[in-house]
Amino acid sequence: LRRLAVLVGKACEFQEAVLLVGETGCGKTTVCQLLASLNDQQLFSVNCHEHSESSDFLGALRPARDRSTQESAGRMFEWVDGPLIRAMRGGHVFLADEISLADDSVLERLNSLLEPERTLLLSEKGAADEQFVVAEKNFRFFGTMNPGGDFGKKELSPALRNRLTEVWCEGITERSDWLSVIEHNLRSGLSLGNQQDGTSGIGKVMLDFIYWFRQTEMG
């Protein structure tokens, strides 16, 4: 996880959009949350799926709730920015989780954002209100996906993938890493007595059982 954080952090220094590729549970989303927290930025995210639409990223017209102002008095609908636009305007972090699951026609709307100019044309607002949105300097774009060989997964289009800096995320293999994950998720106060290494002792017992079970015929 430390290696992954360093690689992604270096890419962020050069304002590169990053694609994290790796198996489920290897820490892709955690790294994005960590970097956003370290830089005191808000993390906006969209969980992509086969029915994702561009409005999930950019925003859409919604019924006007406040008609008290002169600007909105005669409007039935008003534009509401989506998470991507809010992240761009505020200089925050945006995460497209499982980005490869979204349809290519939806992801094509992001191509101009991933160019060096980092702009988006909001044509969905209508001809009278369409505008270019330019990302703030501190804006960061992350995408995550599982390897294309996984069941039910697909690859990104070459046009989009070439605009992203791809980082491969290794799965957890070290016993110490598994121990840290288990200990982190244990309820506070649970332990098998005082342990010399400062852990609860429960994680060690669980790992011993898992490693033993794998060596049996049933595992």
C-alpha cells in the first residue's frame, strides 16, 4: 500500500489523471481516500455500472426549489452540478470507481477533461447556458478498475486509457499486511490478553487457522 501511495502521489504532482488497476480489496479506493485526506481535499466519487449516465458525473436539470430570486423566478427547472463538476470547481478529488463498467459513450464525455487543458463543455445546460468549466489547479482525477480478465469486467477504450497514467496495484500477499487489515476491523476492546507486539492476538489466531485450512484437502 505504501508503494501504491508513493506512485499515485508522484503522478498527482504532475497533475496526471490516474487509473488504478488491481484485484478487489487491494487498496485502490483506500489510497484515493488517503491522498484526499492528506491534502485536506474533499473526495467526490461515482460508482460506475452499465447503466451509468453522463448526468451522474456532470449533473442535470432538476425542478427549481427556490424561486424567490429574480434569476430563478420564471424557471421551472434549474441546473444542479454533478460530483465531477463540483470537484473541478472546488479543486477537490474525483474518483470514478469501477470506471470500466460504464458505457463507452458516457466515458467519452470525459476525454476533454483528461487533456492538458482539463476543460469540459456543459452542453447539457442548454444552448443559452452552456459553458466551459476549467478544473482548478488542485483538482485530481482517479479511476479504478479490475483487470479486464475478471468475470463480468471489460476493458476501457484505447482513447480513454491513453489519457490516463496507469498504476498496477498488487494484491495483499504479506502476512503482516493481512494482520493489519484484520486488527483494523476488530471491535475495540476485543483481545486475547496482553500481547508483546501490541495487537489483540485475535488476528494472529485467525491467520494461523486460515493458513492451516489452506493446507488441508478442504482448502
